Amino acid sequence: MITRAAILGTGSWGTALACLLASKLDEVCLIGRNQKTVDEINNHHTNAHYTPDETLSTNIIASSDMAKAAEYPLVLFVVPTSATEATARQLTEIGLPKETILVSCAKGIASSGERMSEIIHAQLPDNPLAVLSGPNHAEEVSRTLATCAVIGSTDQAIAEKLQETFTTHFFRCYTSDDVAGIELGGAMKNVFGIAAGIADGIGLGDNAIAALVTRGLAEMTRLGTVLGGRMETFIGLSGIGDLMATCYSPHSRNNRVGKALGKGGQLDDIIANLGMVAEGVPNTKSIHDAGSKANVRTPLIDAIYEILYENKPAADALEELLTRDTRPETD
């Protein structure tokens, strides 16, 4: 039975997961680089920048010392995807025990095309490893609003142990051995969240957004199965579940980025004003490159790539999507 856990990352999702686990575990330690945030958590039991309306449980502590992670049997990676490799390398340097269970909770793909679990495993090959994903906005998890999640691991015993650890009266967990599908769904939905936000910002209406989300799911499944995921995973919590949450919720950073782009904003200004990481922006390039390498047709991903990285006007890109040559729906 797991009674203590460390969470790498003191952002909104890391803090929300700390709130979740604190209701079941004896101690949860948030580990981050910002000493001001660490001191605030320890001294005031708040993390005002990321969870402004929440008081943290007293069994949530914080540290800026990565070596502290070695004291816990469960370690969650909740750092931005761009920091995952360096963070995993730090854990090797501190001599993390090989029995420590690792869980990747970030949703993204590296510029190399590697999934986060692959990056972590390359640095810590002997540690048990799992991934966590689903329609889980941090703002709602920290407020104990009901949701579901999926835990992926090739080790069924580890998956079930984590299922027991994470499941509460409001956070229901399922298990799966399709680690690739879970991670790919969680990463690709970010791109479609930007697309839905753009459509909303332009003012295309509910019908257009519903069509876009549906075609996004088709594209996610087409590319995701080629990259190693299973079809049933993409119609599950980390596929369509997370896709809907991202495409329709104002909590979604990617959706907010897209909406601002649709209203004519400049990407650099939008990201600066957001004040948080919107994984869909770097993910779009990584996923676009993966699709091109795999020779998979991805018109929606291509359109968002052109908007973000080739300065194509958002309205023009979406109009081209609608006026492409027609084809059967299942093609």
C-alpha cells in the first residue's frame, strides 16, 4: 500500500494531483524550482498563482531539493514535456531507488517524436512506470469535482496498485496496458483544442466546432493507430474524453490560445499573457512531424501547424479545410 508520494512540478496540475492524493496518503511532497512557491506552500498552505481559491491540506509539503524524491515510493512527473528528460536525468543523479514507481502525468510528445514514458524509461529503465491521462482539468480536480481517468502500464499489478491509490469518491480510475495510445491521445487532443478555440474565436458556431472535433477524433485515431496505439483507446477517456474537455472548456489553455488566435491575436503575445504552458503549441510541431514521417494524412493538424509556424491567417486555413476535395467519411 502506497502511503507517501512526491510530485515533480508545482503548477496547476501538480497541485491538483497533490490535493487529490492528500485525501488518501499520509504525505505528499511537491518538488519545484521556484523557492517562493515552495515557501508559500509550506508557510501558508496555498499556491495562489495556480490554485488561487484553494487552501492546501496540511499533509502537503513542498521542497526545491530534487533529492527529496528519493524518499518517496511513488513519484509523479508533472513538469512541462520540454523538461521531462532533464528531470528524469536528475533522478538518476540522485540515485532514485529502483523500486520507486514513476507516473508520467504530462500530455505531450517530444520534438524527437518520443512519448514521455519512453523518455523517462530511457533514463530510469529499471523503475516501474505508468501514465495517467483523461478529461481532468486541474481547476476541477482541485475542487473535487467528479471525473474519470485512465492509468496505463504494461505491468498489470502496478496499474492496479496505482488505481487503488488514485481512486476517490470523485476521481474514478480505469486501467489499460495501451500506454502508447493513452499518451498519443493525451498529446494530440491539445492540437485539436487549439483548432476548436480558433473556430470559436472566428465565430464559426457550434455546428462547425462539433464537426471539427469529430474530424479531429478521426485524425487522432488514424495517426495514433499507426504510431502504436489501439483504436479502442482513442474512443476512451484519453481520446474522445480528453478531446471533448479540451475543445469545449474555458479551463483549457490550448482552447484559450486558439480563441485568441481566432480573434486576431499574435501567438507570442498570447503565450506571454497566458502565464502557463500550453502544450498544444510545441505538440503541434512534434505531431505534425510524426504524421509526415509516418506518411499519414492529417489535414487538421497540418492546418494548425501552418497557423502556428507558417503565419497563415487562421480564417484562411479553416476555409481551406472546408473547401477541400470531398471524400467518404470513413476514408
